[in-house]
Amino acid sequence: MNYESLILELEKEGVEVIEHKFHSDSLKGLYFDNVITLNPSSIIDEKEKACILAEEYGHYRTSFGNILDQKNTSNIKQEKRARNWAYEKLVPLEKLIDAFEACICNRYDLADFLGVTEDFLDLTLAHYKEKFGLYVECRNYLIYFSPLGILRKFDNTEF
């Protein structure tokens, strides 16, 4: 899923996406009241833009209230929930298998294939490892998260 497809999906849900330079370049995106605002001066490229937009989309789907104070435990949990939602939105397990089937064999090419930044990919894999443990079975494949590896199941053999 790329930036443009996220925009279309958000439009269907009634969420407006705008770009506006924030006073702080450390803030890349913000969701509030069915509006996602992206800070174009702090975003490097389209891949990062998609990753930031997906996280803000995650806030739309999972968060409530003002969670800017990250010293508050509830806010920290909401931030993590939104990020996890974004990881699974942009890098579903099936896309990792698609990359394996396309013979993608290094981190840079994998991030490029998935349309995400390398940092986002690393965080996604860490999320999946936290969620599933060392591996998960999906579509007749075993996906290992650390180090990343994918094994295909042949015929009716069991793992």
C-alpha cells in the first residue's frame, strides 16, 4: 500500500489529509478530529510520507483524545497501538511472502519492494516478533523474524 492508496482509503472514511509546516521539525504528522496533518519540511521522501501517514491513520483508527504528553502511560500505549496498526497495514505478513516469492534477498530491496523505509521495516519486524515470537505460520510458509527468513511448506508436510 503506497501513499496515494492510503489517501484514497482515508478519503472514503471521511478523513482529510493536509500538509502544513509545523513550528517543530521533530513533529512529522498529527491526527486530530478527522484531519491528518503532515509536516512536509520534516519528511524525506514518499516512502517516509507513507509510513507517517499510516501511523496517523492508525491514530484515527485506534486512539482517542490528546496523547501528545508521552509521559502519560495511557498515551504511550495509544501511541504504540497506532504504530502497530501502521506496521500491519503497510507490511502485512502476506507481503513478506510475496517478497520472498519475488526473490527479494536484502533489507534495502525488501523495504523498497514494500514501499517503506528501512527503519519502518525494522520496527515492523520487531513488532511481529513481539506479537508472535520467533516465527509465525502464514499461507503454507514459516516466517522467522530474527533474523528474517521464510521457509515454504512442500506438499502436506508438517513444520
